[in-house]
Amino acid sequence: MTARESLEESLLAALAWQIELGADEAILDAPQDRFAAPAPAESRAPVPPVAPATRGTPAVPRGHAGAAAATPDARPASPRDAPEGAAAAIAAAAGTLEELAEAMRRFEGSDLRLGAKNLVFADGRPGARVMVIGEAPGAEEDRLGRPFVGRAGQLLDRMLAAIGLSREAPDPGEAAYITNVLPWRPPGNRTPSSAEAALFLPFLVRHIELAAPDFILALGNTPVQALTATATGITRMRGRWQRHAATGCPILPSFHPAYLLRSPEKKRESWRDLLALRAALDGAPVAPE
Ligand code: URA
């Protein structure tokens, strides 16, 4: 095999690996001829690039001195050997949302980060009475580093607006704070596995503790099953208030907006859930099962 053939083979293998990880779009405007100008050894940064923090989400730039200094450094030597234990310890050590975001960015216990462009931590107003929890970032969310910005996110914004809530509202009573079970996009937008959801659960629980919402709106199977430790599907769970065991926060399970886009006839039930959330915000008693 000539040197060129060998280079060709390793470039093709690298390309196949990226496709395997879920790469589905080019990031440069023009193709780069790697035969003509072999790039200097360029290693992927250990920490993925920082999402632009917007609309009330705490900014956590890479290398941000304050966040770095405050970041809990008490990580086990190798989170890869015992990622669940490492996740719990790292999450518990985060004292602020910024520290939590930075800890999640650095967490090496999952390879999902290797295939993602940006950490998708949260959007909206920390301190909002309502915390919305979805599944995992999709392609748009991954590109922009913000949850729920694609078609499903636009529907979510309209659903929230229908009950007087928005990500941008300065008043915590009218605001929503939005996150996902997974902070990294799964390759090819696949549904997160239960093992992935379980691995990131300690981060989500700490996120809930730090954001301290009055109510959680859990969208779809992934957050409902992760937060209530049940295998019951969303069709049976929706509209039935639950209590989050670790924080005591009431959870309202409802359909995921991506599902509503595929099954618009389900919007009627979703609307009932939204009205129940509105009523709870207005003081109606909730009786979690
Ligand atoms: N679906 C989700 O569950 N979360 C997002 O952020 C986007 C789509």
C-alpha cells in the first residue's frame, strides 16, 4: 500500500467514525483538501465549544475564570471507570447553575459529548416558577447550544404563551426555565437510552435543586420515566401530577411537542395539561399521586 493509499484509508475511517457519531452536516463553507495541506496535529479540545448563553441563561464561557475557579475539582481519577458515581459526586459539588454547567461540560463519563457540537444546558429564566424538562437536544439545539429552538421548540413556545409563560419574561411568575435530560445531542437524534438518562440524572436533579421551580412540566417519556423512576408510558402518565422524590417538586407529565407535531389530534389532551399547570400556578391545589 502506498503512503497515499494508507492516508486515504485512514481519512475514510475517520469519516466513517464521524458519521457513526452522528455528524450530518459540514461546518465549513468550502471543502478542505486534506491531501494538499495536511493539517498540523489538531487535537479536539477536551471541552466542547461553549454555547452562546442567551436570554437569561447563565453564561459559562470556556476558560471563564470565575467559573473555572469555582468548578468542583473533586472528580474521581477516571469518570470512565465509574461514571454513575462520578456524576453523582460532581453534580452534588456544584453550588450554582454556572458551576453545574461547567461540571457537565467537563464530565467525561459519556461519549455523547464527542459527537456533539455544543453543550445544551438551559434557556429561559433561572428562578422561573415553571421548569420545562425535555428529552435531549436535536440538530438545531446542538448547533446553537440552546434547548428547544427547532420546530418542536417553536411549538413549545406557543404552548407556553397560551398559558401566559415565556422564556424571556423577567417576572418569575410569567417565565419558564427550560432544559433536557441529556445535555448532549444523541447521534442521529435517536431517543436517549435509559442508561444515558440514568447517567445524567444526578445532574438533572442538581439542576432542579438549584433552579428551585415550583412546578416541573415533563415532556415525553424520557424525563417522566427518569424523574419518577417508572416505566409507565406518557400516554398513561400525562395529566397525572407526580412528586419528584428527591426535591419534592410537583411534576406534570405531558406530551412532547415533537409528538404533537406528528399527532396533532393529541393537542386537545396537551391543552388540558397546560390548563392544569396554569391553574396550579394560580393557586389550585395539586395532589401528586
Ligand atoms: N426535543 C427535546 O426534547 N429537547 C430539545 O431541546 C429539542 C427537542
